[in-house]
Amino acid sequence: MLNYFRETQEARIATPGRRIYNYASGAVVLAVMAFVIAGLAPAWISWTAFAVSCLLDAFLTRKWIRADALRDYRARQPG
């Protein structure tokens, strides 16, 4: 399990684009929550934004882990 967490963390910060995505994703969720707390948006929007963010993060992280593993495997192959 610790190996999975390490791979997940490494995949999320491996490139500048991935780091920017993570910060932007967190900022969007926080902004939506701020609108809900301020009364400018209904609460279901906050839960929906959070759920979509979690699902997208899980999908992209798994994709990045597979891509990084394949790249590392090909780099170790002779020739």
C-alpha cells in the first residue's frame, strides 16, 4: 500500500503540467466551496464539483502511473 501511495505522489508531481493541474483542481474546488459558504451557489454544486474532481484525479493519476511505468520499462530495455 505504501508503494502505491509513493507512486501516486510521484506521478502527480512528475511534470510541471501535472503540478499545475493539481493546484488548479484544488483551487476550483475551494472556490466552489467558498461560493456555497457565501450563499451564492447551492450546496449540491459543491458536492458535485468535489466528486468530479476526485473522479478526474483518480482517472488521471492511474493514467499517469501507467504511462510513467511504461516509459521507465522502455528506458531499461537494451537497444
